[in-house]
Amino acid sequence: MPVIRVMEPGMFTTVQDLGREGYGEMGVSPSGAADALSLRIGNRLVGNGEGAAGLEMTLVGGTFEFSEPGTLALTGADFGAWLDDVPVEMWRSCEVRAGQTLRMEGTRDGARGYLCVRGGIAVAEVMGSASTHVLSGMGGFAGRVLRRGDVLQIGGQAGAEQPFARSALGKAPPQQRLAGRILSTAGRKLVRARKKLRVTVGPQSDWFGPAAPRRFYGDAYRVTEESNRMGLRLAGPVVEKLPRGEMISEGVASGAIQVPESGMPIILFVEQQTTGGYPKIANVISADFHSLGQLRPRDEISFELVDWEMARALLREQEALLGSDERLFD
């Protein structure tokens, strides 16, 4: 089986797929790619099913050696990649020869980049997913971030060799046509990360005083260095709550924006706790989840309130483009 040798792992590189849904009642959050949109497109570029496992790199990319020829694509944040001495274009599939080395540097934009390879990264699935849940040490490659000297197998993952798994996408392209596939102009507009995040009203929005919405929606917040895959901690205007006593803990969803006693909002992320006792003022819409995955410490963001119908329409528009091979790729 062909392998990838980890020469340098980068700052925080893990194996991720689209996560393990359906285990919230057991206290297990979905995990998976922080920018699932980039992983899905990367897999499509190399002819995999959208859910095949790839490598997620954070802020600094790694260096990897390929034992056999194959097809790869880089999506998400641009880490200035080189294949031996040739620069690698983002959002485009390319061929790699046996013995070649892919080298990446620090991010030029965004926070997370994805390396997708034809056949996917082959690791044992846990609860139906290959994703790494870092906080619990579950899944992925030995349940942890990659280290120098690790050897990753390519292929053999269930579903990874079923290109274009969604029925609307039709048949897979022949292997010889995969190299050179490139994301279209419409696709590049779709994946462009937003700094003004669209949100719907939260279930406890009435727990906050009359000035809270003006501050929350009118001012900017900064992503702090304490942010991680569990939650994005923000610094900025204090969101003041009304004196309503303690809230009973309840189930929480990815993208929920909690406000603890400090008044500083926290956006729950892919490894969030599955229950919480802080009121939620808003929730990031599904169509903007990929933008959360590209936020770096010290990035400034703001929020825009949209209604439920707009949130659904934006997601339908996003999925329609993803479902059209002709529109998504040139």
C-alpha cells in the first residue's frame, strides 16, 4: 500500500474526515474538518468521495514524502506549497511521482489547509469516522496530532475509492483526467472566508439586556489566542445579561454563540461540549461554518443577523453549487 512519510508535521496536523454525527447523547461531539467545505472540494478534486479522510494543517504546514505515484490537491488556507522545486497551485489536482516531497510553510491566508490524496488517508474508523478528536485522544492516527517519522497509508478506506459518492454528482472522471482539475470562479467565491458571520437568533436571546444586541451586532470582536477546536473565544464589547438566575444545562450545537459570566462570547466549534449552561445569543448559520475554520488568533469579526428562511436559502445555494460538477470545476 502506498504511504506518506511525515518529514515535518507542521504546527498542528491531524487526520480528519467529515466527523462522527449522532453521538451527542453519549457526550461525543462530531469533530471532523474545521473547514468541511475545503475538505469536501479537495476530495472531489482527486476523485474521492467527499467524506474521505485527509490531512488538516493549522497555521503552519508540514513536509511529506510520497512512496508511490498518486494524485493530490491542496485546499483551504494557502501555505505556499512546493512539490520538490515546483510550486503547487491551490484548489487544483496534480500528479505526484514516487519519491517526491511536498513542502509547506506558514499560512499566507486563513488558518487551516487540507491535503487530499486519491484514495484517502487509511486509518481505523472509530464510531464510523476517521476524524481525530484531539481532546479525547480518539480516532485519526493514534488519536493525536502527527509527529515527525509517522507513516500514513493511502487508500483502503471505506468509501474513499467511491468518487463522487453523492448520487447527484454522476460518475467519477477517469483517473487520467484527474490531474489539472481546478476550482471554478464560482467555486472560489463560494470558499472565500467571511469575516462578517451571518447568524440566526439564539434560543436565549431574551436573556440579554436591550443594549446587548446593539453591541453584539454593531461592534467587532477579536479571536483570542485561547481559541481551539473546542471553541473560539472572543474579546470585545461585553454582552450583558439580565438578572434571570441560573440556566439549566441543555444540548448545544456547533456554531452556537454562548455568553458566559464574563460577557465575552464563545463560538462553539467542532469539538464542543455537547451540553452547556450558558445562554446563547445567536448561532452561526451552516453556510458560514467553513469561515469559522479559517479564523486565526487576532482576526477581527462581526455578526450579521439573518432570518431562518435566509439561512436555509444560503445553505441550499451552497449545496446546489457543490452538487454541480460543471459549475464547481473548470
